[in-house]
Amino acid sequence: MADLVLRLYIAGRTAAAERAIRNLEQIIQEAYGDERPCQLEVIDILERPQLAENERILATPVVVKELPPPVRRVVGDLSEREKVLIGLDLQES
């Protein structure tokens, strides 16, 4: 089981969505490498609108940290590494 569970909600394979995916993958790799098991699920709300409604997703791209608690959200292309780590409460110890 993953130590860290993230869901990235996007609206189609736009340039902003692709940037967010790349940025998030890079942040996780740089911050943890293989030390911390991470499950990253990319959800296209155009294909799965009910998930977006259930999670009350109002803007994309948005990453939601499901585990470990507390649940955190960061909206945008995730290009600012430090803000993403702080926003998701993933600061390195």
C-alpha cells in the first residue's frame, strides 16, 4: 500500500494538464525518490465527471492529497515546488 496517495484532477489533455502531471511527478521524485511509496492517480473530469462532482472540484488542474491525513488541495500547474510541498503538507523532515 502506498504511503502517499495523490489524485490529480485535469480537464482534458491540455498543455496546463500535461505541465501539472510532469511537475507533480518531478516534485515527488526529487523529494522522495524511491524512499516513499506514492500512488498518483490522474483523473480526467471530462471522462469521469461524477468523481469531480463528488470531490467538489471547481478548478483544474488540482491535486488532492488523500493520504496521509489531513486531506490537502493545491490548484494550478504545480510549477512552484516549495509551494506544492507546503500546500500538500509534504515538507521533508
